[in-house]
Amino acid sequence: MTIIKRKSCRAVIISPFNEILLIKIDNPEGSWFGWITPGGGINESEDEITALQRELYEELGERNFTIGPKVWTRFHTFPWKGDIVEQHEVFYLVNASRFDPKPSMHPDTPEVSDLKAFRWWTLQEVQVTQDDLAPAKLYFYLKELLEKGPPSSLVNVGV
């Protein structure tokens, strides 16, 4: 088992109806399944924005995003495909019209099988769901973001 230290960028994609787009994933270790924001790892040759644009295209099949301010940060450790990942994440606010995500990756790409579903959620649905969400306190931070706008400094949203 290897410890992988990784930097990641994610998008808090908000529709004009104040819905957030989340992706359902199933950890191959069987230890967690739930809903996360789109995004992923930053390659050595990439800056955060370039990585986020690439990840959004791979996972959602869309390129026409205007990436807004960085709003949240988080660190967490989790098992993934036989390794332990120590991941530092940054989250960017992205306002977008509603669309139907269609991954652009080849269907045989291993990552595609990890993406189980896509869904636009209202704040109320985030509040009452029994499904696991990441970050775990997504409702609290999303509500604050929708009511007050982007924070003046990065907010650590915890695990």
C-alpha cells in the first residue's frame, strides 16, 4: 500500500436556480459511496484552473465554464484502489446553465466506472438527504455561499 500525496481542484457548480451539480461515486475499496463536486487531481504541469477545466471536460463533457473565485479548501485521507490518498483540495465557484453531463472520457477508462450518476440538487435536497456528501457539511457551506456570496478568504470545509 502506497501513500499518495495529491492536490486536487473541484467546482461548486451552481445553476441559475441555485442548484448544485454533484456526482455520485463508489469507492472501489467499498468503504464509501456518496456525492461529490466535480473535479480531480492536478497534474505537475498544470495550474489549478487548467486542471479544473480539463477535469470538468473529462467528467461532464462541457468546456464552456467561467471559473469564478476560489471559495473553499479541504484536506482528507481515504483508501483508493489499494493505496491511501492524502488529498488537498481547493474549490472554485462556477456559475453555469443547467446541462446534462456526459463524460468525454472513453467508456473503458477506469475513472468512468467510478462516476455512477449526476444530479442537480436544491439546497433543501442537500439538507434532507440521507446520502453521504463530501464535504460532509455541504449544506452548511453551500447555504452560506448562496446567501452571502464568495467569502473574503478561503473557508476550510473539513472532511
